[in-house]
Amino acid sequence: NVIGTLLRQLREVNDHIKVSYVPKKDVMNVMLRYTTEYLPYNSLIITDGNKSITLNYDDLYIRDTTDFEYMSVNGYFPVKGNDLQAKLASAIRYIMVDEHPVVYVSTGFSEYTIPNALINKVYNTNIELIYIDLDSSEYIPENAASLIIAGPLADLSDNAYKVVLDYLENGGDAIFLFSATTDDDMKNYESLAAWYGLNVEEGIVLETEENKYYMCQWYIIPELINSVVTDSIIE
């Protein structure tokens, strides 16, 4: 009802916006036309015929992730509000605007595939993701808002190392997500870490308090504390 009311209001104030409801029998075909992500019923697809973006129904509501008693009884956290209007407005802006901040995602070094759910969350903030092969590139494009290297299982090549270092030295922003499952020598990544003043030590961190790890002492559970800063992360 909340979604339907908002869509009716949008349609009433702007005749450029068309709203269509997909019959249940056609949901799968329509979904596959726009995304590889599974969308539950009541999800939204916003499109201008060329570009499209999806809003997963499960992401439209803000839940109270501190109410574990409710969670244990019902299997999900209770709803304490919705973020529908802001996310729908952001999605419409994404469709309308031709140029967006660009985040480049590294490929070619056995990186993890970024899941569609996360990609859609990025698009919902009007950021465009472009994949880049660092090994065959001479530089990171000037329009890069950031560079993501997600869980590489192989070290950077010498060329890729130079490209990334030049980018960082010229004020570039980067997000490195590392996996602990690789046995490869990661000397170039360690050199980049050293450029930031970080030293990489071999070893493992163990937790000694049973309530702070899950099954294994190296499977450490982070302590999430509610605050203005962390609420969105906890969600």
C-alpha cells in the first residue's frame, strides 16, 4: 500500500512518469530482461527504455536490527520505517542524468565478482561502475571517483602496480578488499600498503573470549554499536 500510494502521487504530479504493474505470470520474464538479481514481489524496475535500475523490495524498508526477540519469533527484524521515497528519487535521477561519478573495478587478478545486489546499491546512489583491466592499462582515467580491487587471489603485475601507484600519488582514492585464502606472494600489494605506512605481518589473530567468536577462534564476530555513523552499516 505504501509503494502504491507513492507511485500514484508521482504519476499525478508528473505525466512523464508511467507506472505499470507486472502480472505474476510475467514477473520472471520481465525480471530477466533487466537484471540477473532475483527480485521479490513488490520490487521496482525504473527504466527510460535504455538505462534501467532495480529497487529490491527487501532494501526499501529500515529494520530494527537490535530487536532479537522479535527476530527469534518471526524470523526477521521488525520494520521501523521505509526509505522508499529517497531511493526512488535517486533511481529516477540516475535514469535522467547522463553523467555520473564513476568507480572503476579491477579485473584480471582473480578478483571476486561483485554481487548484483551490491552493484544495484551502488547504482542507487547514482554511481556508475566500470570494469578495468589494470594490466593492459596505462593509467586510471581522470573521471575515476575511486578504484575498487576486491579480494584478489593473485598479485598485481608490475605494470598494474605502477598504474595504481601513479593514481594514488596523484590523489586518487582506492578501496582494497583482501582475502586471506591466497597462497600467492603479494609483494606488489605489500609495497602499496607500505606506501600507506602499513606493514603486513604473517600470522593469525585468535579471540580468547567465547562470546566474541563463532565456532572457531579466528572467526571473529565484530561488535556493532548503534550510532548515527553505524546505523546504515548495521542495516
